[in-house]
Amino acid sequence: MDWDSFRPPGQPHQGLENQEEPGYYQSHGHEVLHRPPAPLVYEGFVPGNDHGHRHAELFDPVQHVEGGEATIEAADDLVNDALLAAAGRRGRARKSRGKSKAAPKGSGRRGGWCKGMKLGPRPVIEASPRFNELYAEAVRCIIAQPPDPQKAIELITEAIALNPEQHRAHPVLAEAHHQLGNDQTAIDVLFIGAHANPYDPEAWQDVVQRCLDWTGIGRKAALEKAVVGCSELLKIDNDDYEARFQRAAIYREQGKLGRCINELNKVLSAFPYNSSAMEEYAKACIELNKIPAAIDLYKEAIEYYLELGLGNPEDTFEWSDVCAYVDLVARNGRYTDTLPVAIKVLKKLSRWLLGRQAETFWDACSLEHDAEFDIEDEPRRISLPEYIPGRFPLEAYGLGLPLELRAQLGILRLRHGDRTEALNHVEWLLDKGHDGNEDHIQNFPHLFLQVAIALSDTKEHAEALRFYEQIQRAGAIDTHTFWVGIGHSSFVCNKKEQALDCFKRALNCDAESIEAKTWIAKILIEKGATLEAIDIARDAAETAQSRVPQKADTRVYERKESRLLREEAERTLRYAEKLVAPKVKKRYRKRKEIDEDDAEAGTSGKRRRRREHRGPRPLKVSRLPDEDDAGRHERVMQYYTTMLNNTEAMRSDDMVARGIWIDCAASLLDDLRSNKAFFPKALGKASEGLNADLIRAAIRLQGTPANPLYRSSTPHDDGCGPVSNLPTAYRTIPLTTWLDIILEYTLLLSRSSPSAPLSPINRRLCYEAINTALTCPLFTHHPTAVPDGSFRIQLCHLVCALAFRDEKLLFNNILRWFMREHPLCTDAYRLLGAINLYFPYFSPPIHTGGKEGIVQKSVFRSPNAAKAMRRHIYALDKALIDDYLDPSEGPVPEFMRREREETFTALESVEGIDPVTGALTTTKVPIRVQEMDVVLLMLYGQILYATGSFMSALNYFSRARAVDPENPLVLLSIALCYLHQAMRRAEGKDGTRHGLVLMGWAMMSEYEEKRLAWAERQTKSQSDEEMTGDEDMQRQQGKQDDLMEAVRREITFNRARCWNMLGCAGLAKAEYEKLLVQQPDFLDPRLQPKTPSLNATTTPTDGGSSNKGLWTMEAAYAVANLCLAAGDTEGARAVTERYLVVE
């Protein structure tokens, strides 16, 4: 791509001349995105203040020593800046005031917030002589042979400490870290240096270039940092279309196609029909499956250039545009329909660019042959009667068609089925030219690869191997795609050793290549190395399975290519395991005893000789089901016995026993899954509960095969019969034991250990086992044999989802099941709140957006969670008794009881006796509640509070306060709502901020009163207990003092947080300092006592001083941050060393 096409006229090029560095995009064989060259360390890479003298700076480093010291005026500016920063002054937006016409000009208040100071960034202070000496010596260490990057780091670090605003020092430090292999540190140094002079576009362009070229940090992280650099370039100049185009290309590589399209639209609005922008736009549309939009863009460009003409070489329709447009046309639909159209379009546009648009007669035979682009007129072109020899030069025919277009035409012909025409075109790549010196493989290796892939796709592996071997001999391409392609063609052409070597080289390019591992396993199977093939095939299958999207997440499906690779790897693994499996004896028909008479012996011998090449003839009659079940039952009992023998050792964390136990449990689970009758949902049954087929199969398999009851079946009617007649065992093992095995198996898979860490494979196996238990009615609809089966399974499901940090499955499925099965139950809502507190949001790996990203993506505060809880609120309002009367507000308003689309009727099961039959029956009746549920109201309010809807949350907190006015948590939540709402920008404009703050502090005061009153009640209730001696009384008094101290410290900490939230740093610091204990030994986690529980259901811990260090570390951390914000680094250091350092 030509970057000058995006540069406005008159703006000179700022990059270095004659300096190119291969980047990422060129490694794929063709130029997708060119970037302006970045300066290298060993060629004057350091960007100084004067760009034109970089080479002079490098070869004469001592010249920087001649620079003088900073001027007094610049030093005064720095002093003024430091004073302003220390004072914490910040300019604020003021409302414009109308000038009084009566007041004379100049009679207003003197000065302003800047007091005559110059606005904007200060100029960079000149480097000191010592800085120049260190800088020059560091550069010498970098360019030395061999280089000494460690010494360079020491020197340039000292130089940066002297003059950190000198940008040219940071690239030297970054290059030194790069030579040591610390690319992450090098990139961070470049970002710091770029911020030292944030308005220098050259510095940011250097950052972007190095992020893309230094691959040590990983391609994904490099692209994210490169995007940041491009964004900084656009902040400097929003019309920098080079940076905008580069950001669009990075977005496309990241998969952010929508952002890529938006950036390219801005580029195309400034540079309509730019070739590079249109090509990038076409690639993004292909990935977005919006090919018609890209085709329309190219059609507009063609119409524009047809009207404008092709006379301007700087603004014309290029051959690359033809390639891109033909590719779009070929992809827009089924190949059988689009390939003929693409061939016609290619030939017609090529004729136009060659200046032969007048020869329209070629369109009539465009699909029959390509004589139009032969080298000579004879023998094919001259045969057309419309063709006039000599009308156009020969260069306007075959010789004028570029090699890229000819290769593309050959590929289209090949896919269309015209093998002869296709080979005639692609053979041009192997031709050395008229002089015999032109070698196309050096200039167009990507064309060779494209042709080879097309030939391989059309089963022309021998022809494809010719092009692959040309690339291999030239060493032009070394990618995973190339080595897999040549290996495949070599395997088909019976060159197995060459294929094995190629697939191993593919693994060197991509160690996680599923395709290469599968092919290697196939080759090893043919060579007889079956055991080695099994290991490689299993590795490929596990890698493919780990890439399958989890169904519990968003609606993401496995791509077809990935699915085919996974299925092929699993198929190869099964075939390899089958080869090493023990041979199963086959049953054959018994032959009659052959009499050793001469006649019979001769006849029998002839028959044997005729059948020697076929082997013995198998019996055509199938085996009886009892014989199959007998073998399976014996194996199941062996697995079960082995499991019992290793259970105790497994529970004692014996890793060998754990592995044996897991293998046995998996085998038992496979046997259970093999009985399809146990899973009616998988068989498409309308009912998921117990049915006649399931009961019949379960009764048949509940005992041993030798037991006569084993072959009995259910009664002839199709009913399920009474519950007492249902089976309670499977293969003599009780159903409760089966469920225990499944649940303990899932818990083992969800437990991580050094030798068995959590992995996607364990996650998949765990969820599959739980799904097996959930879909088997014997566990979920058989309360006699398996009591509370569904509850136990869902509880285990909850534990596993917590272990795997599966937030969406946990909050959207499992916890909602508890609320759905136990509607309007306070414990179900408490469980949701407790899981939200316990969920490891901040355990590694941390969300890329940090804490803010975790909060924004949390399922607990998602719209779906709020909608689900709102439905429970509506159901609660509807379930209130008809004569409900609030002491303060009166009866329930009618709007609360009205029917809504989201409202559901909560039902409960009630047992009764049928008056006709006298049988015990269970019916569902609507639930009626006597009072509103404070936990539900608070939970929904907290969800709204987490989303920032403070005033909406305040409504539900107020309802909870009406029910439980003595609850301190309700009062604290109301106070926080008022204070957060006061910090909104709109409240400041409307003038209601002061009132909201007053309301918030009023509720805080009430919270403090209620909290202290609660502690006093707890103290009084404990003192009323009967004491047996003086020691008990002293111990009890210590507990009471401990509880009161803990409550007071809690109130102090919450008050300090509120002051801090309001921006009153001085008041907040004063409150925090009250929590700093005099003896920081309590802060050591090894010595700190247990924190007492501050609720009404538990008693405080023993000891009179256990709460002395409560909330001290949090307060110390807050004080340190406040000191740093005020510029008091010494105070922050002292607090940190005293309270936050554990020796």
C-alpha cells in the first residue's frame, strides 16, 4: 500500500528514506498492509528533536555534550508548574457573565486562575551535559559488536533519571530490553517515552511499528497496544488517514470488523475509490459476510473511472482492484453460479485496462476458451472471424495480462472444471520467461501457494506438488498452511516420509496444529507405531475439544472448519485405539466331527483349501441380549469393586487412586449412558418423566443376569404403575449410589491440583456428567429411590460452576432454578446474594478491562438479571393476602396487583386425600404471603444500585425500610443512593446536589444509631444469660466489649468512605486515621485474630482485643492513597511501611 495516497497534498513525508523493515503482513507472502518504515537502533533509530540529523547523532554521539544548561526562564516555568500541582488547583468551567455596560474597560478584577502564565505544554528542557554523555555511551553499547544491552540499560536509566522528558532516551532503553528478549518491558518503555512528548506523531508511529514487529509479547497483546498508539496519533491529528487506515487494518486482524468498517468509511470519505482502502474494505466485508456492500463500492468506482478515463496515473483503476473485485464476485453465492460470472468480469475488465474495450465480440466465447490471452495469434485467436490481426499490439493481449490476473484466471478455470485452460494459465508461473532468467518464485511466492492450494482442493495433487516443491526449493514461504498443504499432497502421492517431515515442520510453525497432528498420527499408524500415534491423536483431539465454545456462554457456535478437524482427529484416535484393543473372540457355527474316512477326508480337505483365503465363516445369527448384558454386567461390577477399593485413598488426596477412581467412574457413566431408554428426552419423547419404556428397561436391569427377575418386564399395560413397584437399583447397585458416584465424579473434575489442574476438558466432562444426571428421570422423578435428586444435582452443579468461574451458567441457569423451584422463598434470594459476594470475580485471569470491565460485564447487574428479579417482585405483590394492610401506608394499591406480561403466579404443592378414591394426591395452589420479603426487595434494589439507577433503587429500599425500619443495612443503602445520586453531573446543574447530600448524611446518622442500638441489644441479651462463675462473666464481658468495638470501627470506616466519595479528602483522612491501631502486629495475617461476625445469629469471638486491627489495613491503604494524591509521598511511605508491609 502507498501511504502517500492518504497524505494531504503539500505535506512532506516524515519517515526515513531507503529504510524498510519486514513486518508481519509481508510474512504471509503478499503485501496486505504496508507501514511507514520505523528507524532501527543500529541505523540512527533514536528520534531526536531534529529529524534530519539522526545519522549525525549516531556517528558523533559526543555532540550532545555541547548543549548548554536549561535557561532560568524554563526553570521558573517548572517551578510554577510544581506549585500549581502541589496546590491541587484545577481549572473549572465557568458560566459566561455578561459585561456591564456601565463599568469602564479594564476596571474588573485583576488576573485570572492562570495569573498571566503561558498556557499549553512547556518546551522540552535542553539536555544536560551529563545526560548527553550517558546517552552517547548507551548508544555505543547498543551498536557494539557484540552489543552490551545490560550496561546500556544501566547508563540510559541514569540518563532518564536526569532528564526524563528527553524522548530520545526511551527508544534506546527499549532496544536494550528487546535485545535481552524482554519485549513487554520494551514496549512499556516506548509508551512511557511517547507520553514524555505526547504531541510528537513520530514517537507514536515508532511505538505502533515496534508493537507490530516485536512478537515477544504475543500477537494479541501487540495488536491491542498498537491500537492505542494509532488512537494517540489520531488525537494529535484527526485527519491523519495513514494512522486511521492502519488502525482499521489492526481492527480487522483483531476481529473487530464493525470498527474496521467505520474507520474505512472515514478514509473513503476523504479519499474516494482509493485502491488500498477498497481492498481492505472488501476483506472486512468478506469476513462479515456482507459481500454485496463491497461489490457495490467497486461498481461505483468502475462507473466513476469509466466516465473519468484512465489517463491520470495517480488516480486510476488498478490491476489490484480487478483482482479484488473478481474475488468478491466469485464469493457472492454458490460457485456453480458465480464462477462463470467472475470469469467474464475478469476478462472484460482486463480488456478495458488494456485498451481493447472495443472488442466486445470476446464476450460471446468468454466461457469456451481463453484464446484472447494467448501469446500468439495462431492457432486459436486467428480462428475467430471477428478478430482483426494488427488492430492492437500483441502486448494488449496475452503479454499484457499481469501474472496475478493470469493466476487468478487459472484458479477460476480450475474450479469451474476447465482443467486444460487452467493448466495453460498456471504454467506461466513455472516459465522462466523469454530470456530464461526471470524466476517468478522469488517475486510471486504467494501466487505459487494460491495455485497449489487450488490444485490440491480439486484433487490435482501431483500438479500441486510441483508448485509446492518450487516454493520449498526457493525457501520463499515458511508457514503452517504451506507445510500442511505440501504434506497432504505428498501423502496422497505416496511420499510418506516426505509428508511426515512436512507435517513436523508444520508443528514447528504452530505447535497446536490439530491438522498436522492428525496427519502425523495417520502416518504413524501405517508405519506400525500405533502407541505413539495414539498419544499424538489424543493430544490433537483434546486440543480440538478445548476450542469448542461452551454452550453455557453466549450463542456462539463451532465453525464448520473447526468441527471437521475435530471430528477427523477423534476418528483417527478411535481407529488407533481399536488397533491395540484386545481381540474379541467371535462365535462360529460348530462343525460336525469329521470322520477320518478317506472319502470324507478328501471332501473336507477340498472345502478347507477353498476357504483358506477367507477364513472361517461367522455365524449369521445374532447373540442373545442376555449374553451381552452378562458381559457388561460383569465389567460394571469390576469397575465398581475397583472404585470402592480406591475410595478411601482417593479421598485422602492420593493422586494415583484419584486417577483410578475417575477412570472407573467414567466407565460406569458410559454404561449408564448406553441405555438410551433411561434418557427419553434424547429419544425425542414428549415427556421427560418416567414412562413405560423406561420402567420396563430399569426393572429388567436392576438385578443380575442370572436372577430370574432380571428378565421380567413390567405389566402389560402402558401405565407406570404405583411408585412402590418402580426399580430402586441398576445392575444391583442402588440408584442413590449411582447418583453419589456421578456427583463425586463431577466434584473431583472441578477440583484443581498441581498434577490435575482445571482445564476445558475437565469442564466439558463435568458438565456432561451433570447433564446425564439431570436428563435421567430415575434420578429426578423417582423420590422413593432417590430423594431430593434434582436438588442434589443442582447443588453440585452450583459448586462446579463456581469452581470453573462459569458466571453466566451460574446466575442465568442454576440460581434461577432454585428461585423457580422454590418461589418467593427467602433462602433462595439469600443464596443469590451470597453467591454474588463469594464469586471469584477478581481471580486470575483478570478481565482485560480491569475492575471496571469486570463490573460492566457482571451478569449480576445485567438487564436479564434485573428483569428476572422484577418478575419475582411482581409475583410477590400479586401473592400478598387480600386484606393486607400496612401500618403506615394502608392497603396494597391496585396497580401493584394488576396483571402484567412478566407476572407469574407462584405455586406450592399441597397434599390431600381424594374424596372419591381415598388416595393421597398432590395439587398446586397459589402461594399467599402475609408480608413483603425484605431480602427480595433489597436484592432487586442492589441490582439497580449496581447498574447506576440510584433513584430507582431508592424506591425498593424505601419499601424494605417500611417493612423493617430497624435494619441498618437498609438505612446504609438508602444513604449511599442519595450520596451517589448527588455526585451526578445533572444534579449539579439543577441545584439539587446539596439537598441530596443532606438527605444522605441524615440517613447515615440514622444508620449509625440503629447499628449501635443493635449492638446494645445483643450485649444486653447476652448479659441476661445465666452465668456460672466469675470467669464466665469476665469472658462474656470481653465478648460484649469486642462486639461494641467492632461496630464502632465499622461505622467509622463507612463514614470515612462516604467523605472520600464526596471528595472531602481531609475529613476522610481524619476518619481513616481513627482506625489505625497503635500495635501493627495485628496486621500480620499469621497473628491477626478472626474477624467476628456482626449479625444477629452468631456471637462474637473470644478475647477482648480481637477487633483492635479490624479494617486497619483498608484504612491504611486509603490514607496512603490520599497522601499520594496530595503530594505527600513521605507520609504515604510511612503509612505503608508501618501498616501494609508483612515481614
